[in-house]
Amino acid sequence: MKTNKIISAVLAGAMLFSSAYSLAFAEGDEVVYTYTNEDGETVNITQSQLDAEHWNKDALGDEIPAIYEDFPMSIDSYINDFAQLSLDIEYMKEIEDMDSVTFRITDMQSGTDVCNMQLTNYSIYSPALETGKNYEICLTEVLDGVVSEYMKGVTVSKVTSDINSVANFNNIADERNILIADTDVLRNGMTVNEQGQLVVDASVAKYDKVSVNDFYDYIDALPENKTYRLYMNDSGEQYSGFISTDDQREIYTLEVNSFNIIMPFEDTSLITQCDAITNVSALSNVNNLDLTDSFFRINSPSSLNAAYKAYKLSVPQTAIENWVTNGDDAQFRAKVTGNSQIRVKYWVSFNGTVQSTTTRTSTSNNIISFTYTLSNYDYIGNNSDYVDLYFMVYFPQTVSGTGMINFSGMDGYVDDVTGSVYEAYIGSSPISLSNTEYNLTDSWDVDAFHIETENTGVYKIEFRNRSLAAQTQMESGTWVNGEPEKTITGWSVVTSNGVVTWSDYAVYSLQKNQDIILYKQGNEAPNVLTIRNKSLGYYDAKPYQISYTFIPQ
């Protein structure tokens, strides 16, 4: 089942692959993080410095402490398959025996506490939050006898799902499929056992499959006051959302955004002025960007030029020649992280001729992560001698904030499992697979497993969302954080007259650090499973375990 997966370009010596942040697991005065500050100076952070301020490098991952100085928590969201959103919260500091950390979420309209708890672990989920409401988050630390209090607000909103832009509902020729399931049906087929494992009965938690051109006819025939889970796969990407039969056909998803509760006066008209910038020529104070990590701070700006940060990356000629003149594509990826919602605009320039603007805005976790492909056609078609990339970053809600920008080339890598449904199906997989650890190499990786169904009976398939080492720790009674949220997609694959065809069958969401047990009848779909991370922005490997066994009947 092991195959090589090569991603786009192999980088030449002029542009070596740079991980998201220079991070080395170190002790004492050895350097743990290295980055470039807002003055262009190189800053090193040692383990001793982290310890002195109680920072937890396991929680920080590849993000530096400066991003969390004003609020030492990372706030993301987890959306389950029943249209419920919970905050996915990580506290960025160590909690020692004599320390105390209290965490509270309050409905700002009613004044009612949604939760009020003493933190013992640095990673938690909140209860499900209601759409359209504002909540106050209050964090109180007592570290080394020093009391500190931090406050932030969050709001949960319905937003338009990307399915709307991917599916062409007005085209009668669009026969791509959308998976749709009644959330009540999914709830009946997905239960949590006493060990906290999600148990899925694939014969109950079923999806219907509807073509795009028949979708709204299908919706019109459904009962009123029902909510349905939707998934759509297109060009290797997975899109999700919900639709309610009393919501005027709106396909939506949920997102959470944070805001500062106590803010100094700020000129919010600067945000509108930043939004209006569409040309590189309008940018001022453009900083040169290289393949390192650059920290930035925007502090109560009084002019447009101070309300954003601008960067220029010049792609080295030697790298262009290596990629493009050999007929290969060059693929880059960028990651922008902020301490609140953040927006980035970027442009590509061939020989000084700038292409159109692309704008992206973070949702839920204040992270924007994307890839850009410089193709052989683009380069030659523009008669290019040199290529520049420009970035503009700013905060669309609070004006002020801190953040980090990283830009890197995507190197080739060897993956441990194929991501192709077809390759997994035609390859060989054992009827029984003992518990084995695999890795999602980064956020763009997908792993595929073929579950052979030659016998009648029941198959028990288990995923554990943590490494084998973490599993051992957990079984010994030690708390572990586990790995981030994932989705598991089941595929129905058949061979007819020597032709292999496949289509998605069902999708299940998996919380961080959670186990899932999937039961299926031997000859029923799905017979191939794919697994992927739900969130983008992970540049390092995320391990998990899988096992499946045949239970004769």
C-alpha cells in the first residue's frame, strides 16, 4: 500500500523548502523558534525564555508566543455533522501544580454562563453555541502568584457554503453528485460509547446521492423544518455545508469570528480604505519577503499606510529556470496567522506586469493558508524574465493586531499511503489489518485504504486520532492532546467489464483526539475509505492509527 506522492515542484538550491516556522525541540538555552520581527531583525527564542513565561511549545506548535501575548488562547471551531458549532480552544501556556486557570463563556445578551470551568488540560471543546449570538470569553490566570485576566468576544454566524460556487445549479448538464443526509438520521446512526468513541453504523447513517442538476427538485420534495448535511467532492477537494427546508434554499455553513470587547478608539474607515486597494502601485512601505517567517504588528494606525503590511517576494531566476524551462510547474504555499480575523490580498507580476488581485479572509481560526501554482504556460505566455509576488495583510474587524506571514516552496515528499481511490482499490489490502500508525503528511495530504469484501459478515474499522506513542501514554492514564479534526469519506468502487468506477458514499466528521468505530456489512459500500485533515495550515505530519477486522457471522 506504499506509494510515492510527489507534489508539483522539486526545489532547486536557490529556494530550499522552508517549514512553517523554524522549530527545534530543544532544552535549556537552545533555540526553539527563529523568526524575523517587524524591524527586519532575526529573533531567537530559547526554551528557557518559553519556560520563564510558562509558554507551552506543544500547544504553540509552529506559532510564536508574540501572536498570543494579548490573549493566550487559540480559538478555532468544530462543526459536527448535526449543524452544531463548538469552540475548539487551546490554552498556550503550561499549567503547573500551584497555578490556577479559569475559563468562562457568557451569553452577552442574557448574561448566562454557557460554561465556567477550571482548566486542567490545555485543549478543550466548548458546549455547542447558538447561531447569531455574541459570547464573552474570560480567561483568568494565577501563574506564580500573579493574577492576569484576558477577555475576547466571539460571534457564531451562518455563511454561504463553498458548495454554492462549486456546483452549477443552473446547468442541466452538471451531473456531479452531492451527498445529502438528514441530520436526525445521522444522529441515530452515530453514537458515543462509554469510552468516548464515536460508533458509526454505516447501514443507518446513510447519505442519499443527488446530481447537481436535480438538487433543488429533490430539496423541494423534502419535509419541512428539517436540516440536512451536505458534502461534495470536486477535483480532489471536499466541500461541506447544510441546508434547512425552511431556509429558502440557502446552502450554508457555520463560522466563528472573534472581536475585542475592550478597544481603544480606532478609525475603522481605514478598513474600508484597505478593502478598496486593488493595485500594487497603491501599496507603500513594501518589505522584502524571503523564505523565513515574518512577524508584524499593526497598532492603532492613524493613516492608511500604517493600517496594513505589504511584502514583495522575488522568485530567484535560478529557481524559475529549474522549474519552468524544464516544463515543470512551480507551486508555492503561504500561511498568514493573526490574533483576530485577518485578510490578505496578493498579486503575481511577470516582468513588472501585475495580474489581477486575489483576496482571502480567514474564517474561524484566524489562519489563511493557500497554494499558488506558477505554471510553465503562465511563465512562457507572459514572456517572463522575472516573477514577483506581492502580499498585503490587514485586520478587517479591529484595525489593530499582530500576526505572522510565511511563504515557502512546496518540495517533493514521499508519502506512506496512496491518496488515490483507484490505486487503493487495485492494490492489495489484507482482510485483517492490525493497529498500524500512518501520517497525513500535511493539510493537503489524503490517505486511501481498500477494505476488501470477499466474505459476508461484519467489518469493524477503527480510527484513532493520535499516534501509537500517544496511545500508550493515554492507556497509562496520562492525558494527551491527540491530533486535529479529520473527515473520513467512504467510497463505493465497482468493476464492470474491466472498467473501475467510484463515487463517494458517506462522510463522517472526527473530533480531535477521538476514536471512531465504523461497522459495515461485508458486501455493502463503502469499500474504500479516505481520510484527510479538516483544516488547512498544517505543514507537519499528523499521525493516526487504523485497524480493520472481519467478524464472521
